[in-house]
Amino acid sequence: MHLALITTEFPPGPHGGTGASLADLARSMAQLGHQVTVLVLASSRRGEPPAEPTGNEGVHVIRLGARFPLLRYRSESLLRRWLLRRAIVRLHARSPVSVVEASDYEGWLPAGLPRPIGRAVRIRGSNLYFDSLLGRPGDAWTHRLERNALRRADALTSVSRFAGEETLRLANLDRPFEVLPNAVDTERFRPPAPGERVPGRILFVGSTGPKKGLRELVAAFTVLVREFPDLSLHCVGPESGLSQAELLDRIPPDTAGRIAFEGAVPRARVAELLRTASFCCMPSHLETFGIAALEAMACARPLIFTSTGPGPELLRDGEEGLLCDPHDPVAIAAALRRFILNPEYAARLGMAARSRVERDFALGAWPRRNEAYYTAVAARTV
């Protein structure tokens, strides 16, 4: 098969969990012998620096260049979709495409693709999903684009059952979807060796945006550090929405000095930092799955994750980690205190999390499951 995957983030360019997961997917499909082309749309009006035009462990990457800041948003959106469709048609003429897949975010699945190209949408987290469930106003035009893409797809899959059900409910669509959770490389993300762990280090992986819950974690840390003065908080991820200064405002200087921000780092560095953590805390207000949490579980780190959305699909509370109300700093502090005071319990949950990942979320069978899905999508269009 020839798979064409559309995305707004892909390494080595700026990316988060979605880009990392898509890179794993693309490479695993290439390793199974399929032709894989990734079409990367610039995600900001400044565009992105050009990266490798070809070659990415067997994956062909096409970066579709900068955006058009002089155009109004709707006009620019329509132009970029026309250019994307043209790129796919030209690609199909050179090497017939079996399936085109886009995430639900921003509704990039093009209209009017020639048959027999199969059209698929993977639910990873749309504006419609986050705006609606987080009570944000959002943009009606973008929501419309996302709904239309879901309607025109031949098949749908979702990274979690919660995200799939809620997205289709919000889009007023009654149609089946397959749940294909994300997976993690358990060789790269492994338990720490003796001496790697930093005592008292709490690790947060995610952006500084309000949705990720870092503000609430900082508030919880401010309380805990009075009780446990050897604690430190290490934050990894891009600055977005809230600046470091805003997060540290109103915090005593001695407490602020125990909080470190490393910014966005390569994935290998994330794996290294996870192994240094005594505890991981990612109290996101809402996820569609939670790649960072999954990677922490793979590293056997005692994890505090969100009780909202698909949180319970990823780990069982009290068995493979702890789930807490991400809006409540008191609840976050209580969960961390439970780990701090019970290190053997924390370690036991961390190892159980690693076992859960090896059983349900490792890369092992994941490529074949995705291959079977794409084969079924392609067969519907013949």
C-alpha cells in the first residue's frame, strides 16, 4: 500500500505527542514494507524551516511550506486546502495512493480526492473536542471544517474510546469507529538504571498552556515543598499560553528556585529525563489519550494522571498509578504526598504501569493492527 499521512507536526520540526505518535506510525508502516508519504503543513503563520525532503527511516516527507499571513483566515484556509489536494493528486499520479489519512484537528482531509483513494480520519483531538469540553468559545468555521472532514471520511479511528464517542457526539454523527490507542517504544522508554533517578524530583511533561494543568501542579508543589523541602519540580515542554513568569508569579522566591523549565526538547531527552524522575505528575484538564503519560508508564515511573476524559482508559487508579481531579491543587498535592510517604507503594505502581504498557501499549502488535485497518479502508474504495 501507499499511505499518505497529513499532519501539522512532524519531527524534527516543532511537535508534541501527536507528531511523535505519527512518526512512530509512519516508520512502523514503512518497516512493514509499505510506501509512506507524510505531508506536513506549516503550523504557524511564520512557517517552519525546511527539513529533510526525503528519507526518514523509509518515510518520504513533503513539507508544504509557509502560510499566507496577508490573507484572511478563511481565504487562507481554503487556499491551503486546495494546495494540499493538488499535492496529493500529483503524488497519486506519480505513485498511486491507497489511503489518505488526516487527524481530526482542523479538518485537513481534502474534499474531492480521486477514487480509488481511501479517505480516513484519526481522532487525536480537534478544536471542536477541546473547545466544547473545556468551555472555550472556539471558532465556528474551524469546527465546521472538522465536522465536514469527519463526514467525508470512509473510515474513522480514535486513539481512545472517550475521544471517539465525544467527538462524534459533538459533530452530530452516528457512525462506527475503531479504537487504535497510541503505542510507545519500550526500548527507548525503559525503567531507570541504578543511579539515574534524582531523589525528590517531580517531572512534568507538557506545554505551559492552561489545558495541561501546570498552574495547578505549581500550586500543589508550593504547598508540598514546605512539608518536604528536598522536592524539586522539573518542567519539560514548550511555552504556550502561559509564560514561566506568569506561572511563578505570587510564588515565594525560594520555592520558585526549586522549579526548573527546560522547554521543548528532543524525544530522546524526554526519555532520559523520565528516568531521572522520582515521580511524574501530568494533571491535564483534558486529553484524547496522553502520550507523555504513556511514556512515563513505560519508564516505570510512579504517575499521577488526570481523572477526566480518557484517563481511566490509560491506567487503573490505585493499580498502575493515581488519577486525580486536575482542577484541584489540593487533590494533586494529596496524590503526590501519598507517593512521597509510601515509596514502596509508588515503586510497585510504577512497575505495574510498565507491565500494563508492555501488555497493551507496546509497539509490538501495533503496526499490524494499523496495517489491518488501512487494508480495510483501501478495500472499501475498490
